Amino acid sequence: MTTRTILIILNFAGILGSLIWLWTKPDWEALVTCIGLIATLITQLLAGKGVKSNKTIMKQRGGKGSINYQSKGDININNRNDKRQNY
């Protein structure tokens, strides 16, 4: 079972619980909970439509004579002490 399926099942259980709560003790809290859970269920069912892949694809190209930099943190590319000849 996927995480999405488990969340939808838990949402159904929450809606059922809030409907029982609304039936036994009609109050604004039970109504707001029920409406919120129904809106969440609709969002869960509609989310992901049209999503093809969760993979992130990164491409990097450089021109002739250029150097590509990839950094995990801060990078200073205006260094005057650069030893390259082709700039």
C-alpha cells in the first residue's frame, strides 16, 4: 500500500468518526471537522492527476571554453586569483 492510499483510508475513517460525532452531538465543532475532512479528501483524490514522475532531472551545459561549477554550498565565481588561461 502506498502512503497516499493509507492517508485516504485514514481520511475516510476520520470522516466517519466526525459524522458519528455530528449525529450524536450536533455542534459547530463536529460540523467544521466534517467539512474540513471532506475538503481534504477531495484534495487528496484530485492531487497527483497529471503528475508523470516524481524524479528531478537536472541538466547542465556549458559553452566552448567554459567551466561548469556545481556546489553544495556558497561559491565565489569572481575570484581574481583564477589560474585559467581561457577567460
